[in-house]
Amino acid sequence: MTPFDSSLLQNVPLFSRNRSGEEAGNGEQEQKNHETFVEVGYYQLCKHSQRAEGDVFLSQKNPSDGRVITTLSDGLGSGIKAGVLATLTATMATKFIANDMSIRRAAEIIMNTLPVCKDRGISYATFTLVDIEPDATVRIMEYDNPPYVLVRQETVIEPIKDITPIQRKDKTTAPKREALLLYSSYKARPGDRLIFFSDGVTQSGMGSPCYPFGWGSDNVQDYILREIQNNQLISARELARRVVQEASIHDGYKPKDDITCGVIYFRNPRDLLVITGPPLHKERDTELATLFNFFEGEKIICGGTTANILSRELNRPVTVNLKDFDPKVPPCSQMEGAAMVTEGIITMGAVSELLENGVDIDKLKPNGATHIVEHFLNCDRIWFVVGTKINEAHQDPNMPVELEIRRNVVKKISSLLQEKYLKETHIQYF
């Protein structure tokens, strides 16, 4: 077991004050204010009457160099066939760029590899590739998707794009018409938002009295600006969700095509502290309460024993909330200073399952696990403080096999948040 390292609290931005309660120095505070995090979020709906999406959105963060790579691919048509080809396109693009292939070369290989529709003479999948360097240099390659929208200081910025014709090497795979790639590059600034989407957004409402030719790029831009002006701190995931739902409204809530929107938001990081489990030694309860009290950001308590310790040390009562009662997940509680208080291992196990399956929590019945997942998705840096005192109940051989001990569950959640959701996570055993 790794002992709790108090110096960790000084090396990372957990507190706005030091351990003695003094304000941080100007230089330290200024450095914190200039931190920038790349938030990636997306939302999608499949075509009405289809069960599989024909659009694919992939994103990953390279652990070696910190680059963030994101791809949106739109398969021709809809359903499983479109989804397979879009998946192939997005996967190839992401892997090529992750292995240091130039974004132009990656696009050329994809265009000369994928099959072409015999009737229409066009590629079976379109794509938008986004490669973000740690120094905030953004490179974008587009093929046949609607143009992306770059919003800076509540204004749409028109980027300069280079047009690159694809060199045809195989007439059976290269498009009959000349394929043109649009390449652009810029230096991102804090507050920038990059929004890109499939044509299910711009063509929504086509044939309707309001939008006989579809919603259109200009109207989409105006809508995005209004949403940002109404909520300047709107998250990437929430903005993407609103764009997709607005497009669905134009189609009468029955999408005529797959609708996908991705958003990349450069902003100050949002911190979340998750405390679960009592300390190994009871005399460290006060130190745990101090950590909770001075953490700057959202705070979640997982575990009844842990909640009782903090309630006693901070003299704050814990009250049960039966609003979102679910027989499968224990109810939540409330305590001053905490965003939520939940049961421990069962709830954390349900959180792990939700993260692993990648389900849309908006479509699930709300409970303690879905609320925790929502907090995870809305924050960028998650700090897990894990008590190491063994709970004998978790070692009962009559308990379900899936009910792993607390440390393993937290490790799995941390790994999922890093790999699938591009979050920064830290675990400290206490």
C-alpha cells in the first residue's frame, strides 16, 4: 500500500490555499488560471427506424506525447453497412495519425483504400480529422463533411483552408469525380470551440416549410452562437447534444439521416474529488476531512462509513434523498459541501459498468450511478482518494463475483476515464 503523500497536495492544483490556510502566491494562482484543458464531447442520433448509427465518432489521447486525435466519419446511407465503413474510416484515420503519419498522407491513403459507390461514383464514407498538439496547434482535414465551425470570443472565425486534390492510384477505389481535401491549421486559444458535424445536421428539415433546402450551415452557426451567448460555460457534450436535438426537431423528431455533432472546447480544467472508503488508521480521519474541506472543485463521497466520518469531523449532517429511488442502486444522500453522497462499492461497480458500456445516461433512469457518471463527463480532472481499511462485507464469499474490492473498482474506473473519455485521473491511497 502506498501511504498518503501530503506533498501531492502541493504539487497539483487541489487547493486554492496551502495547508496552513494562507492564500496562494500570485505567481502560483496566475499559473493555475492559465491552465488549459481540451474537452472533447459528442452526441448522435441514428436515422429513424434504424437501430445502428451510420456515423462514427472516435477520439483518443496519446499517452506518449499528449496529442488529442478526433475523427468523425459519415458512412454513405444509414444502418449497419454505413456504420461499418464509417468505423473503418475513423479507425484508420485515428491509427495513422497516432503513429505520426502526416494528416495529409493519412487522408490520401484512406481515400485510395475505401470502396466507391458504383452508382454515385463517390466514396462510401466522408470524414473530418482533427489532430491537436500539446502546444494547442490544431490541424484539420475535411472530406465532404459540412465545414466545421470555429468560435472564438462568441464570434465565428473563418479559417484559411488549402485545397488538396487526391492523387488517384486505383480507379476501382478512387472516386470518379476529383476528390478534394480541405486542410487547415491554427493555434487554439483558451475559450475556443471547434464544432463539426455530419450532414444530418445541415440537411435536417429538408422539404419542410421552414427549411425547404435544409437547416443549412449558416443557420447552424447562428444557433451555436446563440447557445454559447446564453451559456458561456456550456460544456462540449451539452453543446453537441443541443445541436443534435435541434436538428432532430426540424425532422419532426424522426431523423431522416444519422445526426452527429462533435465539439472540442479549450478551457480551464474542472476538478472533481471522489473520496471513497475510510482511512486505514482512524487517527487520520481529521486529515481526510481537511482534504475534503479545502478542495477547490466538485466533491463526491462514496460510502456510508466515509460519509459518517466526514459528517462527524466537519459537524455536517447527512440526510437521505429518495428522489431518484432505484431498487438496483442504493439511494443518494446529501451533505453540505458535497455534490452528492452515495453508497460505496455497489454504486461504484454500477458506475464502472456504465462507463465501460458507453451508454447514453440521458436515456437511463436517474440513480446514484448515473449521477456520478454525469459528474465525471462534465469534469476534466478526477482525483480519487481511496481509503484502504478493509470492509469485511466485501470479502463475504456469498457476495456476487462482480463485487470487486474498492481499490480494483477505482482502478478500473480511472482507466476507463483516461482511455475512453480522455480525462486526467489521479489515485491516492489513504
